[in-house]
Amino acid sequence: MAQDTSAPAVPGEDRSRRTVLVAIGALLLGLLIAALDQTIVATALPTIVSDLGGLSHLSWVVTAYLLASTAATPLWGKLGDQYGRKKLFQAAIVLFLIGSVLCGLAQNMGELIGFRALQGLGGGGLIVLSMAIVGDIVPPRDRGRYQGLFGAVFGGTSVLGPLLGGLFVDHLSWRWVFYINVPIGAVALAVIATALHIPARRTRHRIDYLGTALIAAVAACLVLMTSLGGVSYPWASWQTALLAGLGAVLLGAFVLVERRAAEPVIPLRLFRSRTFTLCAVIGFVIGFAMFGSMTYLPTFLQVVQRVSPTMSGVHMLPMVLGMLLSSTASGQIVSRTGHYKVFPLAGTAVTTLGLLLLHQLDPSSGVVLMSTYFFVFGFGLGLVMQVLVLIVQNAVPYRDLGVATSGATFFRSIGASFGVSIFGTLFASRLGPRIATALAGQPLPPGVSPARLAQDPRSVGQLPPAQAAGVLGAYSASITDVFLYAVPVVLAAFVLAWFLKEEPLRASVTAPDTTEVLCTNPVQRSSREEVARALSKLGSAAGRKDIYEKITARAGLDLKPAAGWLVLRIHRCGSVEPALLAERTRVPLGVVAEGVRQIEERGLAARDGLELRLTDRGREAAERLAAARQDSLAELLGDWWTEDRPTDLTELVRELTAELSGSDAEEPGDGDARRPVPRTPARSTASAPQRPRPPDRTP
């Protein structure tokens, strides 16, 4: 019997795998605090503004974070490519934690808003770098599995964030909404320092600092105009006009800079595509409606419905559930059917209905009614959010795949900033006059005035029941009117969706991850990374048996799927021991035995003790199967796989072919006969040292 020469190497492989898992865990912790900060604050906002004063500035607690993280995201991505992601990720954690501590220590709204912007700068880096580092330490064939974990973090925080925010406010202090980041971030920082080892690779960029600064300044001017106009200054004031004019001038300067930039933040050529332009506008509107409502619904629940912060988080769950269900289902349906136009239409229509229903809420609305309205609204948002990214990816050439994805999600992020700002302006401009009208001519308790009631919701508790009911009615009408004013904007998106042209869907365009649906930050991946994500997902998630039936037919070989997989497995590992192979994989022993019998009868493999090795004829068959596997992957790329395709696309397909062919990711089970078998890491299926895998060239 031949000696198992590779067995000693397995514990080292296991240690390497454990190191990767520990590093992934630290990345998930970093992502957790950034994702949590997007949802945990909403239920604490009514208490925060009551403590610090300034209900009219509530929107800026959210907007400052959104603007800073959106503007910083592309910079973090390119700086990570150029200078190494590990140090930058550590810097992002430190910056985020400093911002978190300062937010917890803030003594007034001005300080809190400024510190939220600092926190947003770090948060943008945590999100984009954590996802990019996965590409550095995980081979393409496994990235889909790990990216799923990142999606789960966003899904989990969208549910847990509002609940945790309410719990901290009820049982500790709103300041713990920010302090909770410190212990989690400290653990992530320590683990990253010791366990994360990233291959030394650098990609030179000509970073568009000026373009980034200009687009951030444009957004800040316009958001300031919409948040201050009608509240701090009249709409016809010189201050409002100055902000509008400055925004227009800066926008013109941005266009000029982007025309000359080597690597623009948003390549202007994208706007030549009608599909991209329409999706950018629709995405802007969806971000506008989603984050504007998510910011002010907890205020309605806590102030008008008089529920606790914790229970306001519970009441928000139907909206999150509706959004998760419809986004997941719509992405899967589009990926399988190839038809997508119905979802932007249905999504904007249902979102409009949801806004109209939210407008009907009042102090007497019951829990079941509110939950139903919240669910309908969330369901509408989910129908359109995920599909927009998919439509954009399907409409652009390969070279623009990465920037088009980031561009589409960038406009949704900017829309979120505007939504929170404009919702806040409409709410604040109507609340004061309505409270004054409700209390006109009535004596008020000492220390209570209409102005104070408009700035501090808790002071409503000092009023007699009749007066309190009038003030709560003013709060209710001011908040729910905001949803009515958003209806024309979403209806405009509904009209624009009719102009989307439905084109044949490329097989390699798959539903985005949950991270792209729930994250407020723009997605930052290169075109190569986008294709790697899609191909690895398709290559490992499709029917394994079907894959090997197709590639053996393409290679002109009359082999069963298990036999084709075995040939590639032996070619990959050097040799295999069939009994151990069945034990360590999920392929039943009977299926493995049948494959072994066939390749031995055909003279493709021969016994060496208990092990199988390929013959010359078997090696030739393996080369033909590998070529067929590569061709089958290339077919998924459609018109991206042309004679003049970029070199990195060819390298990616070769790399995935080498990693997927004969791997555990594509075990050709026999339908229901597949059975999960515990793996035994103490022994190896290979009796010769494994062939080195191609290096991960992902930038």
C-alpha cells in the first residue's frame, strides 16, 4: 500500500483555514458596528433631541453620517488598493471608534452632528474595506459563501438595530447607542492586528480627490438648502439662494473635473446609457423614501403612539421583514427568468401605496393596522431596490461594470441623504405652527411654550390631557403629511420605470448580495470582482450533476458526471483514495465507486495500491474536461467574452476553472442520494502533494 505522504500537511492547511476564519470573524465585527450604526440610532433619536434640544435638527444626526460615509467610500476603496487594506482598515476602525466616543460625549446638537460626520468617515471605510479584504484572503470559488455572511450581518442589524437602540434608551442611556461600538471595535482591531495576513499586492490609482471633494460639496450645499430652507431661513432668503447657487456652480465644476479625470468618481459616459440614467434616478427616489421614512417613523411611534423606544423598534420589524422578503424573492426571480421590468414598476407602485397608507396613521391607529401599513411599504421598497443594481449591470460593457454598480448605488445613498433632510424640513416647518394653532388662547403650565413643545417631545407630558391630545395631533399630522408629500416623487419614479428597456439578461448577471440592498454606502468593486462574484456563485450554486453532464458532452467524452468529476479531481490532487474521498466529501460511496469503475474500464486511471492515478489517456481527458469547463464559464459572460476582451477577464476565467474543476464546490451528487458525511480532517484524499493553486490576482 502506498504511503499517504500528504497527511502531515493537512493540520497546516487546517490552521490556515482557521486563521482565515478568525480574520473573517474580525472583518464581520468591523462591518457589524458600521452596519449597526445605520439602524440603531433611529429609535434613539426622539430621546436624543429631547436631551440635547433641537428637534428641527434631528435629520442632521442621520444626514451627517450618510453624507460623510458616502463621500468617503470611493476614497477608502482606491487608497486600500494603492497602500494596502490592512492598515487602512485598522485606521477606519480607530476613526470610527473615536467618532463613536465623541458622539456619546456630545453635549449639544452641533457637537453630535459634527461627531456623526467623523464617525461616518470611518464607517464608509469599514464597509468597503471589509468586503474588499475578503477578496484578498479567500479564493474566488469560496467568496459567494463568505459574502453571504456579510449579507447576513446587514440583514441581522436591520432587525436588531432598532431593538437595541430602544433597549439602550430604556435601560441605560442613549449614549450607549454609540459606546457599544467601542468594545466590539476593540476586539476587531486586536484580531485584525494578529490574524489578518494579506498578500502584498498594490494597484496604482490616480485618485480623483478633487472630484470626490466637489461631489461631496455639491451634496452638502443642496442638503443644507433643503434642510434650512423654510425652517431657519425663508425659501426666498439670500442664504437659501446662496446655497442653491453655490451648489450649481460646484456641480458645473464637478462635470469639468470628471471630463479630465483619469479615474473619475462617476464617469460621465455612463449617462449616455438611458438605462443607467433611469436607474440612477429611480434609485435616488427609493433611497429618498426609504431612509426618510425610517428616520421619522420611530418619532411617530414614540411621540404620537406613546410607545417605549424598545417597542418602537418592535413595531418597525414588519417593514424590515417586507423589505427582506421582497428583495430576496425579486432578485431570485429575475436571475431565473431573465425578466426584470415588472419589478421597478410594481415596486414603485406598491411603495406609493405604502406612503398613502402611512399618511392615514393617527394617534388612534392600532398595532395590527400599523404593522400592515409598514409591511406594505417595506415590501414595495424591496421589490425595486435589488433589481436596480442588476438592471444596470446588464446594460453596460465589461469595462464599466464596476463603476456602473458603484454609480447606481451612489445615487441611492445621496437620495437617502436628501430624503432624511427634506422629510425633516417638511416636518419641522409644519410642526411649530400646528402646535401654536392647537394651543391658541389656552393657558399653559409654567415653563411650557409652543416653541419648547416643538423642540422637546417629552414636554408634552406636562400638559393636561386635552392640550396634550391637541399637541399629539399636531405631531401626528406633521409627520404623516411628510409621507403624502413623498408620493409625487415616487410616482415620478413609477413613470420613469415605464421607459426602462428590457434587454436579454446575461447569465453572469446575478442578484446582488443583501449588503447592496440594505447598505447606505455605495458598492465599491472593480469589474473583475463583480464578474468573479457572479461566476463563482453560478459555478458553485448550479446543479453539480448538470455541470458535469454538460462539460463531458462538450469535451466529447462518454462519461457519467461522477466519472468526469473524478478525472478532474485526480488531475487536481495527483491521486485520490476513493474510500477517503467519499468519507471527506458529500458524494455517496456508491456514486464514487461507479465513477471509479467507469474510468478504470476506460483506461483513464489505474490503481496504485488503494489510490487512483491518471494514465496518459486520463490526463488528456482531464485537459479536455478543463477546457470544456472554461468554455462553459466563458459562455455565461455573453457579449463580454469577445475577441478583444481584457486580459484580466481571461485570467479570471482560467483561475476559476482551475479552482472549480474537480473541487468540493462542485461535488456531483446523485439527486436525493446525496448525504452529509462528517469530514475527517486528520487524513487527506490525496496521496501526493497537492498542485499549487493559481495565485489570487484580484486587485
